[in-house]
Amino acid sequence: MGTAGTPQRRAILTGGLAATTAALLTACSSKTDSTARGTAAAAGASTSPSPGAAARPDSPWAAFARLMDGNRRWVDGRLQHPDRDPKRREFVAEEQKPYGVILSCIDSRVPPELLFDTGLGDLFVMRTGGQVVGPVVVGSVEYGPMTSGTPLIVVLGHQRCGAVKAAYEALRDGKELPGNLQSIADALEPAYEETAKGKHADPVDAMTRVHINQTAAGLRSNQDLAPMVKKGDLAVVSAYYSLDTGRVEVLSGAPSA
């Protein structure tokens, strides 16, 4: 899942790129009321650069806690819609430092900013069919942790994924999907092969979960991300979203407090 890299490439990413984009990647924060800060503040978030703004979570646990708090609000219908006003837009216009990276599916029913009840400037979001990855996608996932210290990556799959279903059926029947859709099936083949080893009441759902875990494991072992994971500066979480309930279920990689 990781991208091949040379010392020169890493130097460019961590040196030249970080230097030239430093002005854009300085700290920012979200502005929620004091009751919204609860778990993340207790978990050790950083000092806020703006009066009245919630501190940006700077540890994997604090970032994870804030995301899951937001998902609980989504499930319960207690949305706060934080940081979605002109003042926030102005505040992040020239600088950003998102606390989370979300790799999710293109499905219209799974918008990360909504189901985690987050605001403008909180998340780097990548969305591909079946949350499949390739070099450009992996590079996009790496961007936050490698240039602005984003402490959390979440690989988010979901219930009744059409891309996974289409790939499963094509691979099972030995048929090709039309156009570039076949590239999605090709990327999902390892998950299909693993799923095919067992019997499942819902093989498409099983394949979705296998693929989520495989993708997260690949990112954790990525040559550029793995050192950050080992130091505890970064967590890569695999998670599954229920369309029926709105709940995000953590599959693996949840950071500890």
C-alpha cells in the first residue's frame, strides 16, 4: 500500500515541501463552545491560537476522541455544526492544520465532515471508489502527517458499498468492469481473495471489512508513515460506517489515551 521512495524524495517532502508551505500549514483551531471540547481537551490537545477557539488535538488519542465525539452527536441527532461560519472561513483562509486525515468512499451517503460533525479546516479528506488507493492517493494521505503533523488517519469503509459489490461480482464471475472501473476491481482483488477463503453470510460486507483492514495495515507499514506510527505520533485507524445507524465502528488501530 505504501509508495516507493528514495532518500531524495523524502528530503523533498520533509524538507523543501515543508519549508515552502510552512506559511500555509501553521496551526489553526476550531471554534466550538466549551461543552463541545470535553474529551479532546481532557486528552491533551494543544493550546489554541485564537481566543474562544477549541484547541487543535495534537495527539492521536485526542484527535480520535474528537472525531468519535462528533460521530456520537451525528448518531444521536445532537449536531453542533462547529466552525462553519464566515469567521471560521476567514480564520483558516491563509493557514490550516487539520487534525485528521480521512480516506473514504465516494458514496454520497458517507460525507466525513458531516458524520463526524466537524468544521472547516479540521480534516484532510480523500474519497475514491471503495476507498481504494494508488500512488497519488497514498501521497495525498501522507501529506498531512508529513508536512503538518496531522496525528490521525482513518480508513473509512461503509455498509452496502456499491464499488465493493461490483468488484466482488466481477471477480467472482471472471468478468471485467467497463472502462476504468476495472481498476477499482483490480485494487480490490486482494480483499476478494482473502474473503473467498471463508464462508460468509454477506460476502460483500465481509470483503468490505477485509479491504478496510488491509488498506489501513498497508498505510501503517508505509515506509514514510511507519516511523511516525512507531513513535506514537500517528495512528492509522480502520473503521466501518453503518448507513442504517450512522455509527462509525472501529475495526482496528484505535489509539490509547
